[in-house]
Amino acid sequence: FIGLPFYCMTRVIIGTLRGFKAIKYKVYVENLFGPSLRFLLILVSLIIFGLTVMKVVYIYTTSYLFTFIISFLFLKKVFPIKFISPSPRMRLPSKHFLNFTWPLFLVTLISQFRTPLNIIVLGTCAKAVDVGLYNAAFVIIQTVLLIITSFAYISLPVFSELIAKDKWPELKELYKSTTNWILYISFPLFLIIIAYPKDILIFLFGNSYVPASLSLQILSVFFIINMCFALCGLVMVAAGKSKQHMVIDLLMLTSLGIVAMTLIPKFGIEGAAISFGVSVLLGHTLSFLYVRKFFRLSPINSAGIRFMLVSLGYIALSKFVIAWLAVKNEFIVLTIVTIIVFGLTHLTRYSIEGVSKQELTFFRAIQGKIRLYLS
């Protein structure tokens, strides 16, 4: 409980930095400093004092304290102002601010219930081993979804700024290019998962997890569709439509519960995969229809469609190559497939379309950073 206030204040500071596009400080604090400090303290405690539950509690509390201090220093760097006003008067949040934030609070709670709800129903209606199999498949999908999460985290403040300045043409271009970037990275991965689920499960978890192959394929098929509409909910939040976003999330949770209780008793982990996929598909479809109707935004362009068709061709080619080589080792299979699907697909894309403006800017920025570090 002592560390909880520091953790909460750190989250507020990180959210503030994110709102002003200072994303690198979030990475420094949350992804580098905090985990590194905890690992170092646990290692020192393990070597010198031994490790107990209370020592772990003290370590986490200490890391929350120092993470808060570092994040506050970064905040002072971005905003060199006085945070403590000498005036005793304090302004309360406006009505508009509260009307915007309370639905987002509920959205966060709803998102925390979605995955556990599916697992609870699965654990109640099926065997304990089925929960482990489903979790293995879902962890693989979540790993790919980190790509979408990363793009969403970076894009939200930019979307908000463009909408606030009424720059809809720029927003439309950024929206399509960001969706294409998600597509270029995620779509080949999902295709590999669909085509080679057994090899992936054996390589990561062992032969005992092969029964999760079909549920892994089902989840991948649903998330391929959802991937194209993944940023629609983000646009709604950036445009201030938090209540509509909350209603869609409530419908997602309700549909998940109904479909899960209907399918899981009959189909087990495959029913769990279908129920989760259907709920996410419903939510993203409703978000897409809302964004399409009120903002006239469409996520997919001809370049994205061409890329998907080329990827499908190369995944079929990989099947032929693996059968011709008669490779049995899972690591070798996945390495060959990744080279064919990722390498040849992107090589074909660049040979047909060339490098886009956004990609050229990105590569030049990386080149500038490398030169700066080398000098």
C-alpha cells in the first residue's frame, strides 16, 4: 500500500508525457529503468540476504518510489514550471473533462474483465488442462498484438492533435499509413501462425501443447480481420467519443459472455477461441462503422490489399518449399518460412511501390540517430 501512491502518480506522469508526444521518456521510465532496478534489487537481495515474500514487497515499493522520482524529473524537463502553486485555491476538473474521462475509466475496467471471463468460463465448463492449452495459444496471439498496441500508444496523441486542429486530410493520410504499417508487420506473422501452428507450439512449449493448434488458428483468423480496424476505437477516443466507445466495449463484453457460455461447454478451447474472436470482431466492426459514417475514414487502401494478396502467395510458396525440402525440425521450418514470407513479401512490395514518404522519413531519422551516436 505504501508503494501504490507512487505507482499511481507515475502512471499519471507517463500519461501526461504521452499526451505531449514525449514517448521516449515513457520507455526510459516504464520499460528500462523500472524493470532494470527491480531486477538488480532482486539479484542483490538473492545473493546477499536471501529472497522472501516481504523482501520482494520492499523491492517493488522501492522501485515504485525511484521510478516516480525519475518520471517526475522527466516531467520537469518537459514542463519547467512550478507544480505547487502558492495560492490555496484549487480548480476542480470541468464538467466536460469528467464527462470525457468516466467512460474511459469504465472501458479500462471492461478490458480487464474480457480475457479472465473467457478463462473462467473455460475453467468451469472444461478441464484444467484445457485452460493451459488455451492460455498457450492466447499468449502467442498477445505477442503479435503488441505491435498494434505499440502503434496505438504512439498514434493517440498525434490523432488528438490533428482532430483538435481540424486537419482531417492529414489525419486520413496518417490513419491509413499507420494501419498499413500494422498490416506490413502483423499480417505475415498471423499467416505463419495459421499455416504452421503445430511447429510454433512445439517449438515454444513442446509436443503436449499440439492440441491447441486449432484454437490458435481460429484466434489468428479473427485477429487478421480485426487488425485492419484496430485503430478505429483510437480515433473515437481522440475525437472525444468516449461514451460511444464505452457502449461498444460493453457490447463486446456481453457478446463474449453469451457466446462463451454457449460454445465452450460443447467445443472446449475451440469454443473459447471463437467466443473471444467473435466479441472482438463485433467491437471493431462497430467502431469501424461509426468512424466510417461520422468521420469518413477508411483504414485500408489498395497498397494494403496488394500486400495481403502477395503475402498469401508467398505463404503458399513456403508450404511447397517445406514439403520439397522435407524439413522436420521446427526451428528450421519457421526460419525458412519467415525468410520467404517476410523477406520476399517486403522485397516484392518495395520493388512494386518503392519507399513511401513516411518510411523514407523514418529511415533518415534512424540514420541521423546512428550518426549522432557514432560521432
